[in-house]
Amino acid sequence: MLDLILRNGRVIDGSGNPWFLGDVGIKDGRIAAAGRVDLEARSVIDVHRQVIAPGFIDGHCHSDLMLLDHPHSEIKLSQGVTAEVVGNCGLAPAPLVPERAELLQSYVQPVLGRTDWAWPWETLPGYMDTLARCGPSSHVATYAAHGALRIAVMGFDNRPAAPHELERMKQLLAEGMQAGAIGLSIGLLYAPGSYTSKEELAELCSVLPRYGGLFSTHIRGEGSSLLPSVREVIWIAEKAGVPLHISHLKAAGRRSWGQVLEAVEEIENARARGLDVTCDVYPYAAGSTTLTTVLPPWVLERGIEGALETFRDPAMRKRIREELAEEQEDWDNLVCSTGWDSVVISAMHTEAGRALEGRSIADIAAARGLPPADAMMDLLLEEEGRISIVYFHMSDDDVREVVRYDKSLIASDSLTCETGKPHPRLYGTFPRLFAKYVREERALSLEQAVRKVTSFPVQRFKLGKRGLLVPGYAADITVFDPETIQDRATYQDPRQFPAGISHVLVGGSPTLQDGAHTRARAGSLIRAVSCCSH
């Protein structure tokens, strides 16, 4: 007697193989059979030739704190997502050293969101245990995050780590890997990651091979320095002998459009030399980040509070304004190549500031009668540095090329956003993949797209026996209609749930049924399978 049978579906098993008509049987949270299933079951759902696929994996997002505040995960489950990978871009809420707690919290808040409760952990294992105890509706796995490690050991100091400091960071990384982290993420665009040399990062990454860990990176520059930045992280991975995953591969800024093809060539050349390199991409031509990322890197040397002090100095203001007006050789000045009208406020910290959400910096500056750079600095002062933006700086053609690339997987890179106008990728990434790139543009086959959000990320992040509809694997399953699946979230109205996804099972438990959340909480913390032998 099976627990459940999904009958009469187009079964796409996640491997990339063609779909077949059949059933999927589930017993004790696992796939019992896929094909013609003649056994009896306590419950049967006829899916009427909808697609039965493994549950989708969001392999790069920033739900680290949102999962604790909203463990039912409605936003992601409505997209068919049954597991999320957090701790990306060097940003994570642990380790939390009491004397540097405010530094870490101000560092991550524009991306991970604001909490009204005290964080009850100090270590990465402690944070992971908290995730496990919260009983989420979907699964979650995490990286150890370089920015958090560096802040715990040396704050925002813009200098090389002393030998004892580097050794301490290595110890904290090993502690996280032993607890089941999937690898190390870095954010070389963000201070203090941007202050770190490739040699220091290679030494830190030398911890990873002991645990089979992955090196994941938001590269140093995605505009004019895209190719040197890709080469830098390839050098680090080769030096440390670790597999490399490049986050949200893109060419940002009009002057760099087209360079993603050269970046892909760099990846292929590295793979030809024997380095295991992959990447992810979100299916939108606009990004989302913090407003502070447009600043010259030196401005953030003393953290957010130090940057705010800098804005109060007229001479420093003048220097920032002048640097933002010209292309820079040592950092990507995207507002110079893309324009202030492409920088749109998505979330403000204060109640008073929220009236500006959805407006560009250029528009706000014109209304205030100020140069855009000065308006930007004033806004950061008014909002204590806590402003999130949507950044229109990519080419649709470039995005399509990376989506089609066979070494790319699809991820949302979604930020937590309690207010305002979040990037629509928070609500729409996975339905958009199937609506735009499969059904409308035919850039991918249905089976290729399913592989990019199921078995491929499971393999890449070592998430255990899931991601394929084969006996013995976890019954994390998404059922959708390929003719009607559709993202509804727009830049103007982003808080809209998608259409066309009828059922989602997590560990065999119906969690989305006929499009409605059942309130089941069958998710778990996924600890990297490689950690168990160390």
C-alpha cells in the first residue's frame, strides 16, 4: 500500500531525458515507483497530463532570515521550489561575535532583511541548528560566508589578514563545514570581501578539499572588469584545488554587453584544463542589490557607519561625486556606463522613505534639484545606509545566452524584502523560466529546463538523494501545466504569485495542493552529504 500516487502525468525525471506518460508512487517520503504504477494507495491524484517533475531547487538566494520569519515559504513553494541554498555572496548571519554584532547586522540587513528579534546563535553550526528547529515547509542548505567570517575576525579593516587572523577564519570555516555547510561563498563586490587578495582567498579555500566543499563566488566585477574577475576566481580555485561555482553570471553595463560569451569561453577553457567550473543565472535583465554597491570601494572601509560619516564631509562628497562621474580602472563604476535612471529604489528602511520606492535615483535627484550622486548620498544618510535597489543594467540577449548555456543552472538570487517593490524574481523566477525561455522563445526544451532546476543543482551542491524521480529518492515533487505556467510578478507590481503550478510535495507530504498551501512543514536542513565522513 503506497501513501500516494500521482497518476496520468508527463513524467520528466530530472535527468534531461524525454518525458513519458506515467505515474509516480510515493511511500514513506520517498519515490517508490515511476512509470506504470499498478499498486494501491491511500490517496490518488490524477494530474491530467500535467508535468510531474522533481521539486525545483533555488540554488542561490538570500532567504537566510526570511525562512525563520516565514517558515511556510509560500513565495518559493508557489513557484514549485522545494529547497533553497542560502549563505551566498559572502553574506550570512553567522558567525556572530558579540562585539561585532552590529557590524554584521548592518552589513547583511539590506540583503537578508531586518529582524525584530535577537539572533540566538553565535556560530554557523548554531545558526544551522536554529534553521533545523524552525521546521520549514521547504528544505534549506547553506554555505559558510566569507564576509561574515572576516567581520567576525577583523571587522571591516581594509588590509591583509594577519597569519593568526587567517588561521582563525580557517578554523571557523572548518567548523561550518563539519556541521554540514556545502562550501564557502565570497562576495568580492562587497566590502570587506573586496579588500581580500586572491592569495588570501586561495589559502582560506585550502580548507574545502577536506570536506568536498564548493567555492562559490560573486566575482569582483561584472562590468568592464568581468573577464579579469572571472580569471581571478578561476586562479583561486585552481590554486586551492577546489570546484568553482560563479554566481549570477552576467555582463553589467551597456559597454560590457556581449562579453558573457567570452566569460563562458574562460569557463570552458578552465574545464578543458580539468577545473570543475559551473555558474548560475537568473532570467531577468535587471539585478537587485544594495545602493551602497554603487559607491567607490574605499568609502566602505569603515563599514556602513563610516560611510555615513564620509557623506557628511563636503570634501569627501566632492571626491565621490567626481569618481562616480568617470570610468574607473580598479573597480566597476556601473552608474557611469548605465546611468542613474537605471538605479531604482526597491526598499527603504524608514516609513518616511517608502514613498520613494519604485522611483529612480535620477528622478529623485531631479525632484530635489540635486546632482544624482548627492541625492544618493542624502538618501543613504536618511535611511542609515539601508536601501535596496533594482538595477537595470543587462542585455536580454546576454541573459538568454547564459540561460541556454549547459553549465548554468537557474537560481533566483532573491533578496528578502518586507516592504516596497522587490525585484520580481522573488516571486517569479521559476515560472518565468518555463513561460519565457521554454514555451515562448524555445531557447530550452522542457526537459533541459527541468534539469537546470532539479538534478543539476542537487549534484552541484551535494544535496543528497533528491532531484530525480527514481526509486529511493526523496519525494520532493512539483506538478505544473507547461501551457499555463506563468510568472505574474512585474517590476511595477512584483508581489504577485504565479500561475500554472498545481501541486508541490516536500518529503512526500502534499504542501501545495490545487495551488493552495496546506500548511504542512515537512522541510529540513540539508547538511552536505560529504560532511558525514569527516
